[in-house]
Amino acid sequence: MAKPPAHRKATGPLANIPAIDPALYANVGRYAGAAVMTVFEQIGGTTRMAEWAEENPTDFYKSVFTKLINTPKSVEVSGRISIEEAVRALDMEEGIDYTVVEDAEVEEDT
């Protein structure tokens, strides 16, 4: 079996780049996503995006919309929960609180 190549110490400008901790590297996608969302909000968020899309509908549909609708979504399953529990958990992540009050009297329109 061949030996893997020996690691060489970086020289020049590369020597000044800090090594990424493997634990951090595993989450670099999350960090990048959070950074992009922060910048998105700082430059105007959905209001500015809607203005841009209004002025550039072809670019919006070609550059943004098609990428989002074609992106496969995956869900990690680590246990069994009901749909209601899953929706509640997602809403809580987004800061939405739907508190259920048991036996609350509800006025009906007559």
C-alpha cells in the first residue's frame, strides 16, 4: 500500500492563513448561510429584493426563482414527532409563538 504524501508547511502568503478547526469546517455552510442572510437584511431584505424583482423580472425568474424551486430539500429524522410538533418547532425557530390554550371559550360569529 502506498504511503500518503507528507504534508508540507505552507510558505509565502499561505503561511499566514490560519488552519480551520475540523469542527468549525463541518459547519462552514451554516455560517456562510447566516452571513449571507445578515447581509441580505442589511441591504434591504425582502423589500429591496421585491423592488429589484419588479424592475428586473426576467433576471429574478432566471437567477433566483428557478434556483430555489429546483433545490432538493432534505430533512434529518432523529425521532418521531407529529406534524403539529414539527410546525411548532419551525415556528419557534422563526420567533412565532402559537400558544395553545386548552378549554378556551371561543366566540362564534352569529
